[in-house]
Amino acid sequence: MTKREQLDALVKARKLRFKDYNRLADYPGFECDFVSPYSKGAHEMDSDVMILLQDWSSHVALSQSAGPSELGRDPNLPTNKNLDVLLKTFLGKEISETYATNLFPYIKPGGLSSRIPFADLTYAAEKFALPQIRIIAPKLVICLGKNTFNALRVVSGHPRCPDMASAIGPDAAFKVHVGGDRSAVVWAQAHPGVMGQNNRNRQHPGRVHEDWRRMSEEVGLLARH
């Protein structure tokens, strides 16, 4: 099967119910042809960079939304603006030149900051995230946030990292076999939201940029200026 056909099979699986979570189809106009709407504006299937965020939205947010976005994200949100700058500065890429998706493809109850049980994150990592990595076969997978990284680590046979500091860096990074003699390197970075960036930079201003520079150097994808 082609990459598109394999992704379509995951989309079909995502449309089935999981526990008491809502689906995209439960909100008029939000169903799409991707595992996550975030991929609408970032679906380069042959990219060497894959971005993995935790989850896309929540019941409260979608219930109050004016409607779906063509890009699957608001480029003016601080989270997305920060991510755009980091990608361009350290990997020389626009978000549209990557494959970006969410680990958890269902709609959580409550607001955007509502918690998702770790067991449900690992279920999604096994059923959706790992298959997408193997289909896209990138050189680098960037997990944004500790829980996203840990869920993928656990289903790949590695122990959880206790904090963001221990998750970021080559000692915690691991590989996922994507076929033949190729593997994708999975690397953690702080969430690009204001809180995630501030927490990482609190004791050491500029640490987030150092993290991304080290990652790009280690993987061999450092942007040329």
C-alpha cells in the first residue's frame, strides 16, 4: 500500500469510538482526512521531520468554536508561532514542510488543559503514533511535551523519564525502526506553549534554543544560515 492508503486505514480506525471520548465527527464540520486535523497544514509525507504534539482540542473548545480551520491550527497562537520560529531557526523548515500530528486523536472532555490518563496516551501511541512514524519514516520525530514523549517511550519498550529535563537530550532519545536499515530518532522538546517555554527557560534563559540546536546537530539536520 502507498503511504496515503496506510494513513487512510488509521483515519478509519480513528473514527471508531474509544471509551467515552468524543470523535471529530461529533462536532459538525470538524471531520477530516487525517488522523489529526493538525496535519491539514503539515502533511509532507516524505519529510525527514515529524512533529508529534499530545492532543488537538477539547469538548469545551470545539463546542465554542466558530468552525474548522483550513490549516488545522491557528498560526497566530503563541504556541504555533513559537513552534514556527524553532523549526525555521534550527531545522530550516516551515511547518508545511513537515508531517505534524497529535498523539491522542480523540476529543477529551473539559477544557484545553484537561488531563488525559497516561494509559489512554499509551493506547494512542501504540495504535496511532507508532504506525504513523513507520509510515512517514522520517529521520527525526520531535515529541512536544513530556507526556507525549513518555507515552511513545513506554510502548517502544523504554522506561518513563521522570521530568522534562531528563527527557530532553541524547541520553533519553531513542530509535524506532521504520523499515530496511532505517530508523527514526525520537527526541523530546519542551512544549512550545508559553508555560512550557517559560518553565524550561526559568533557570537558564535561552535553554530551549540550546535544546533545539543540540538536537539538530546530533541528528544532522542543523539549518544552514
